[in-house]
Amino acid sequence: MTYNYYFVLASQDFLVKEEPVEEILRERKNYYKSIKKEIDFWLVMSPTFIDKSSFDDTYIKLPKKCAAIISLDKQFIQWLKLRIGFVAVGNFQSSDLISYT
């Protein structure tokens, strides 16, 4: 099985310090809990899936210390792009399912 992942990507400082990402993700987690839905999003510091050679110039301009919010839900990532702004958006496929720990 192949999983489609979608993500927003920005510098760690921007996502963690400048934007209210913690609050956004906490609210999303509480919403999922209320509807009994499994978590399908993750905040990843220094994501290893980023291969800058396979992306356009938008990604190459990002600082070395990046962070990403990854999700199986494309609409959630699109909403984050509108909500947060100043982030790069992309997607990738993997045969591995990210597990929430």
C-alpha cells in the first residue's frame, strides 16, 4: 500500500516560535479525539524526507533547520497554508505509514 502525505514546510523558528502552531495542532488533536478519529498529522523537526534536489527553488531557499507538519489529509494542509502563510507546500508518497508516538 502507498500512502500520500502532504506537508507544509518552513524554518523551525517560524513554525515553532513565530506562529501559534502548538495551539493549532492541540485544537486539531482535541477535535479528532471528540470525533474518535486517529491522529493523521505530525510535527517533524528536521524532516529527512526533504530532498532539495527534487523540489523547486522555493525549497532550496529554506534555511537548513526546517520543520514540517505532515498529514494524510490534503485539505488540512491546504488550510494550514492559508492559516499560517509563508510556508512551502508539497507532497510525497511512501509505503510506510508514519506512526504517532
